[in-house]
Amino acid sequence: MRKKSRINAVIIVLAVITGIGLSLKPWRVYIKQRADTARQVREMRLSESKQEALLQQQAQRRSSIGQEEQARESGYLGPGEAPIKP
């Protein structure tokens, strides 16, 4: 009876070791996918913030004040204005 319980214990230990060995690859894949997902989320948030900044800049440039600023940067002078000489 003692020999049979030892054989059962050895079988159980081998089954546990086999289970752990077979589960290592899926865990590695899971960890890699989780890291990839985190990286993609960071990239997406960065892209969204850049897009938001561009939309704000576009809205500002389309406003009348923004259009005037652009014209002045390009050298436009209003009627009756003289350029300032440093």
C-alpha cells in the first residue's frame, strides 16, 4: 500500500510540473501582449493630444484675429500704417 501511494505522489508531482511547464508560453505571450497594448495606448494618447493641439491651432487661425496675425507676420500693413524701423 505504501508503494502505491508513493507512485501516486510521483504522478501528481509530475502532472503539476508538466502543467506549469505547459503554461509558461501562454503567460509569456500574455505579458508581451499586455506590454504591446500599453505601448499602443501611450502612442494613441500622444497622437490624440497632437491632433487636439492642431485642431485648436486651426480654429485660432481661422478666426478673424488669427487671420490678421498671419497677415501681419507676412508683412501686411493696414491703410495708413507705416512700418516700424528699428
